[in-house]
Amino acid sequence: MTILSFASSSQLLWQQAHRAHATTIILRGTRKAPAYQWCSSPGTHKRLYTADQSRPNQPRRPLSPREEYLRFQSEARRKNVTGILYVSSFVIFFLGVSYAAVPLYRLLCKRTGFMGTPKTEPVIRDVETLKPVENHRRLRIEFSGQVSKVLNWSFKPEQRQVYVVPGETALAFFKAENRSDKPIVGIATYNVIPEQVAPYFNKIQCFCFDEQQLDPGEEIDMPVFFFIDPEFANDPLMDTIDTVTLSYTFFKASGR
């Protein structure tokens, strides 16, 4: 009788402990399968979870002030490095674009006639290709030359105008003189007016965009060999255009 009472009391104590605390059973895993834990607590469903996972609803240990500082410092360092990389990438990209802008702009203008820049013809066409368009009105090509205020040069066309038809080549000359007492290097830009004619204005030989050095008092002649593309005659937008102006402006070369 005493033994039975002791057994019943032990079983009752075990059941109370089971209700008060969660029971966890660890199932040992094999080399291929991870270990799992079986957890049950009063009023909850039984659940299996891997041993390397934290228990459900288990509160995290609060970080010490030093750990908080180290964590903040590490996060700030990571953000600073990321920001520096982004800024460096933008700076390098825009530096490359700024250096390439001028040659790319010149190439675009030469190829397309953009912004009134006449196209530069790299290869002299065959005589048959440049055959003048018959029965087409003659176009008056006027020439203009200017220099910047900081360039002590004289620059002007030797002829004010010439008359051509589409497909006919023409040669014009500009005269430049250095009026200073020291050598000066200049560079010329050009454009065509009206701008819509620029795609048809082709230059075979030109001094534009090439640095020209003149000694004190030196004077030189600069030729321009050009033609109006025969396709000009087939464009209805060109029917009202009779006068075209080729204008040059000389500037002092930077750093020279």
C-alpha cells in the first residue's frame, strides 16, 4: 500500500512538472539529417524544429553598450565605403564624358551636319558622282570670317561669294595674318547658314579644327574645297533657298 501511494505521488509530481514547464526531446541527427527538437508546452501545439534554430518566442539577449557601439561603427563604415564607391564612379564617368564631349560633338556635326556644321567629305568622289545637276538654279555661296577678341589676327575671305549648282565643286580662299609680335596658334570653327543646308554642304579640304601657327607678321592663304550634294536638288525643303553662307571664326588655341 505504501509503495502504491509513493508511485502515485511520483506520477502526480511528474505531471505537475510537465504542466509547469515545456518538455523538450532532442532527436539526434545523422550525418545526412540534422538533429530535431520536439517541444511541447501547456496550451500550445507540438512542433518540430532544427537544433540549430532558436526556440520559438525565445527573447534575444540584449546587447551591451560596447557591442551596440561596435555594431553601429561597423554599419557606418559599410555605408561610408558604399557611398565613396558610388561618388567615385560618378566622378570618373563624368570626367570621361567631359573629355570625350568635344571630339564626339565634332564627329556628330561632321557626319550629320548638326547645328549648321557642314559635313566633311573624307574621300574625293568620282567625277561622274560630282556631275553638276543640269537645269538647276545657281546657288550663291557667301563667305564670312571673324576672329575672337583675344586673338590678334586678321582673318577674312579673299572672295565674298561664288555661284555653284549642286554637284559642282568650288574652291575658295581665306587670308589670315598675325598682327602681334609673337607666334600665336589659332583654331577655327565653322557653320553653315541656313542650318538645314548643312547636311548637303560637303567639304573635301578645309583648315577647320586644325591648329594653325603664325609667326609675328606672317600671312597665309587657307583654301576651302567644297561642293553641294546633288541630293540638294531632290529635297523640296530646299526649293526656297538660293543663298548659303559659310562662316568661320578663329579662336586662340587653349594653352598655346
